[in-house]
Amino acid sequence: MATSTTQPRAGRRLPDSPRPPRRVGFSQTLGRWDVKVSPYLYISPFFLLFALTGLFPLAYTAYVSVYDWHLLGGQGEFVGFENFAFVFQEPNFWKGLRNTFSIFLLSTIPQLMVAVVVAALLDANLRARTFWRMGVLVPYVVAPVAVALIFGKLFADQSGLVNTVLGFAGVEPIKWHGSVLPSHAAIASMVNFRWTGYNTLILLAAMQAVPRDLYEAAVIDGASRLRQFFSITIPQIRPTIIFVVITSTIGGLQIFDEPRMFDQTGQGGPGRQWMTVTMYIYELGFGNQKSFGRAAAVAWVLFLIILAVGMLNFWLTRRIASESTPKQARKKVKR
Amino acid sequence: MSAPSVPYIRQTAGASAARFAKRTRGYGSERRPGWVTYLLLTVAIIGSILPLYYAFLLASSDASTIAQNPIPSLIPQGNFLENAGKVLAADINFWKALTNSLIVAITTSVSVVLFSTLAGFAFAKLRFRGRNGLLLFVIATTAVPTQLGIVPLFIVMSELGWIGKLVAVIVPGLVTAFGVFWMTQYLESALPYELIEAARVDGASMIRTFWSIALPAARPAAVMLGLFAFVGSWTNFFWPFIVLGSTNPTLPVALQLLQASYFKDMSLIMAGVVLSTIPLLVLFVVAGRQLVAGIMAGAVKG
């Protein structure tokens, strides 16, 4: 298309035939060079940057993980899998893994359920619909650190708002910081607060792409609202649900900000009851130990775990996609 | 075949038939939802705003009141400005953090928009060897948890002498895979080949074509992408926390410092939270519409 031609109707590309009708001048050579090289030039920033700050660090993590490497001292001796062996026998590593998955499940599953319901509500023919859509998105612009500070106070063991309200209902104060599962629930609620609205809008967009005549046919067949929701809406938006699950998996398994800020010491609690794997990486590499080798070993393990979970998701996607769901309509239905 | 529309029924069968048709219309057509829907949505919105309001309540109170009662009062008290002043005067470089956050967020969003549009223009409209494979690669990288490369990234930054400098935070965010993919998607449909050809016929170079044709055509998507990049940069904590340290913080890092040194005074911490959130709330009021549209557009394509 974009080759220099004096005849715009001559098609997208001049055939590379050996008989150019005109003399090839310098400016034309320059023009051809421009056409050939420019695309690569334009995409190169991304690839260079990704190589430098994404790919190389990840690959190099594997290298660092088999060395005795100190934050200040730099590269030391080759130690093989010693770093891995060290972290695998550390109870804190396994605690971190447990906490990460627990927080992840507590945030993903309820969040998805609420998001689907709110999206269904927003999918109605609302008055002032932009207002409602914007309303659910407000938490997205609050930094996770800020959210964690607010919720850390809400879920304070003593004099926290949640415990006070529970006290009105006659419930004993819950140790939101002191015990394992409550602390996970509190941290998961921060994630849910920030991301439910965002995912709601993604799901809403998918719902709006569902062909409306499906609902009309269902109404004629006498299907109730609830039946329509479970038999039409959910199956139709399944690919989007899986997309949301995959993105929250990649992010959720690396969670750091919220648990780091849940108390002022940032250790994940005195018994490490809410310390996540990424917090453990930070502690190994930049905390007291300053052991880059061990931090890299854990990072590499977490990378493999995320890869495995991601592949599991991908496999599920393929299976479900080929099984039932018709291809999603591409055009957004305007109403 | 779909049922006849309500106006059509009104024309052919009269007003009362139209009213009946309107009432019995199925889910998702003309019918307005009942009050239950609005009630539930109101609850959802209160849930998304209440924590922020609570933060403001605490920020406008004082430490001793908060210690006695977790709900100091339902209406804001008068101490917010005083607390905010204390935060700004505290030894955590809050002013510097604010400036730093602005610098980082503005630089990254401008750069993300520019480089992503450039790459998106190439992927969407130019023909070159390996295009499809490279685009697939870009999409695949959105799923790579690059945060896990922090140890070597830190080593790289320390080799470059960038530890504690803003450039260490800016550079990794200069262009994103999401941005490239986003702009490719948009320009594919929004930029007609005829326009590019016309520019080329007029003798414009490739870069001139990009600057005068593709970039203006990309404006709506570019604005959204810039907003996402801005919010993402403003709220980013993990990497700035590691590489910047306490002397040259961004806002989230400053909030961490505030929490570490003033954890006894909740009103002060909350004043910091409110102060750091206000700029994005203002942005949200101005451009929240674009954010909503952006998320919804991205979802349908993704």
C-alpha cells in the first residue's frame, strides 16, 4: 500500500517487476528505504525495552538463583541448587505460598461473583447509566497503598470500625491482624474493593455484546429473569469470565502492596500469617538477608507456578471455548 | 425475526396496544428496570465510596478522638487542613513525592502513548516481514509476570547508577505491551488506508504520515491509553519502593514512610491518604467517562 506510486488506483503494492518505468533517483531510493525500515524502527522501542526490562531480568533471575549473590557484595560463588534447597526447607516460604493462594482465592472468587451480578444490574436499561458505571469505578483510582491504609484501620483488631459494627450485632471482636484466615479475608477485601468495579465493566461490555434476540426468544419461551441469566448471559460471556480470571491470576499471585501495608512493620504479621511470596522475595533480597541468590530462587519458583496456573487456565479456555460457546459478537450493541 | 418495535405497534395498533407491548417487552429492550435494581446499585456505589469517606472523616479528626471512638463523627470535623499541613511539613518529603509522582506519571503516559501509537501504526497499517509473529509476541508478553525479574532489574539499575533516581522508575514503563496491542486494535479500524496512501502520494515520509495522519486519527484511543498509564503509574508501589528509597519517594512510597513513622496518629496517615488520592479523584471527575469507555472497549476486543 504505502509504496510511493503516482497512481493511487494501482493497488496496494507495486509489483516487484524488473521494469520500473522511471529512473530511480536518490530520493526514490531513500523513499524505498523509508518504507522498508520504518516499520521495524517504529516497533523497536517496545522490543528493546521489553528485552532490557522484562525478558533479560527474567532469564537472568535463573542465573542469579544458582549463585551466592549479595545485595552489596555482588556475585559470589556458584552454589548450584543450594538457594532452592535453602528456601524449600524454610517454613516461611511455605507459609508465603499458602497465604498467597489463600488470599488469591478469597479475592478472585467473591469478586467475580459480585462483579457478574453488578454487571447484570448495569446491563439493564438504566437512567443516567454513565453515572452508575462511573460510580462503581471510583475505587480503581485509589492506589493499593492508600486502600491498604484505609482498610488496615477498618480492620483494626481494637477500635476498628468493622469490629465495632460487629459488636453492635453482638459478635465477639475478630482478630483481623492476629489470626490467619481473618487477615487473609481483610487483605482480600482490599483487592476486591479496588478491582470489582473494573471487572464489572469488562463483564458489562461482554453482556452488551450478547445478541438481544436470544433474550427475546427466551421471553417467548417463558423463561424467567433468573433462568435467562443462567442459561443465556453466563454461557455467552464465559470467554470474558475466563479472561478476567486469567488476568487476576497473573496479578493476584504476585500480590505485594496490600499485605505489605496491612501493618506498619511490613513483615506480614508476627507469625507471618499474611506474608505473601512476593513479600518473601523482598525480604530475602532487600530485607535482613540481602541474599539476591535466594530471592531470585523464590522469584523463579513463583514464575514457574504462575506459568503453570496460566497454562491450566489456557487449557481450560480452549476446552470450554471449543465445547459450547458460540463466538462472541464483535460489535457492541448500542442502545 | 424480531418482534415489531413499539413505535411501529403504536402506529398500526394504537396507543394502548403500544403501552401493553412496552410493558411486556423482554429483558434488555425498551423497558426500564424497577427500583430494586437502583437500590442494589446504590448499595454497590455506597460500598465503593464509603471507605474513602471514612478516610476523610479520620483525616479531619485528631488522634485522641480516633483512639476513643472508631467513628469520630459522621460529618467531617475541622482538622483536615491542619493534618494536611502536618503531613506536608513532616520529614517524609511529601512535596517532593508529589512532584516526583507528577513527573513520573506524566512522562510515562506521554511516552506510552507516543511509542504505542507508533508501534500500533506499524502493526496495523504497514506491511513488513514477520509482522504477525511479532504482534503475537507482543500479545504474549502481556501475560509475562515481569515483576518477578526485580532482582536482575535492580542489578541493571545499580550498574547504570540509577538507584534512587526517578529514571529507574520511568524507563521500565516507557512503553507497554498492552499499549501497543491497544493502539494496533484501534488503528486497524479507525485509520483508513486511503488516508495513508493520499499522504504518501503527496510525498510525505513515513514519519510525517505517522505524525500528521495516524496520530490525530488515534486521538480517542490515545487519550484513554494515556489515562490508564497515568493511573497505573500514580498507584504503582512495588518497584518504586525498592529502587527509590526514602530520600526520593513517589507518593505511594511516601505513604509507606508516613505509616512507618506516624502509625500512632491515624488522622495524619489518613490526611496523607486523602492528599495523595485527591489528584486522581479530580482526574476521575474530569475523565472518568473515558476510563469507563476504555475499559469497556478493551474488554470486547480482548
